[in-house]
Amino acid sequence: MTTLPAGPSVGIIMGSQSDWATMREAAVLLDELGIAYETRIVSAHRTPDRLWTYGKTAVERRLQVIIAGAGGAAHLPGMMASKTRVPVIGVPVLTKALSGVDSLYSILQMPKGFPVATMAIGAPGAANAGLMAAGILALQDTALAARLDAWRDALSASIPEEPSDD
Ligand code: RP5
């Protein structure tokens, strides 16, 4: 059986404090699955030097996956993918002006060479980012793989076969 390194395996980064309400959905999933993570505010526009340092040190810090959420002109996931080969999962944060479509397009349309795995807009996307990170990590952690399988089985079991009027 292989296990993951002792420090945080996942970095959850976001462009602003205002993104945390969305991005905490990823953290909730990682907590449920027993995955160590860290959370940081790293803005592509407001703290570009912080972004640079985070990306530059991600490999040596042994991060396995980076979940990056941002809204509007959401350059954080793509810029992070440009700076590190650690896989980046992008979460488009829901925006008031354009309902998150601006975030989605900003994150999704990466040029060939620097991919970002883009999730759905908003909280479901953040939760799925946590699950996607878990799936990646489970490839090298058999205990985590068992926990993730159990989580998926429990979700399936919770879905009724017939609709109810309640
Ligand atoms: C982006 O601008 C952030 O990711 C956030 O979604 C959006 C708005 O930020 P605040 O003005 O709420 O700090 O950089």
C-alpha cells in the first residue's frame, strides 16, 4: 500500500475572501474524505507576486493537486497552471453581473500546453473539485480509494428509486 506525503496534498486557493463561501465546499469534501489541505487567498491581479511564489514552490512543497477558484476575470487557475506542473482544477465562482459565465469562460479556454480541469460554476463545481482531487490522490493511496468508493456508494444509495410528493 502506498501513502501520500505528510504535508497538505491539496492547495485550495482563491482570488478573494469573497470566494471562500464557494470554495469551502471543496474543503468540506476533503475533510469528509480525510485529505490534508491548505487554504490561501492568492489573487492573480491583486497579489501577483504571491501567485508566482505559490506556483514556483508547489512541486518542492509536494502539493499533488491545486484547486483554484476565482470569479469575473478569473485568471488565477490559468496563471497557476502556467507556473507549475501540479494539476490545477479550476472553479468558476458565481458572479452577480454575468452569473459566472465570465468566470467559466475565463478559466475554460486555456491555450494548448497549459490545461486547467474546469468544473461547473459555483458550489457544485467546488464540491466536485474536491472529489476530483480525491480521485487523483486515490490513484496512489489505497485507503483513500476505499473511502472514496464508500462515499460514492453512499450517495448512490441515498437516491430514491421513485419520486415522492413530499
Ligand atoms: C476575483 O474577483 C475574485 O476571485 C472574486 O471572485 C472577484 C471579486 O472579488 P472581491 O471584489 O469580492 O474581493 O478576483
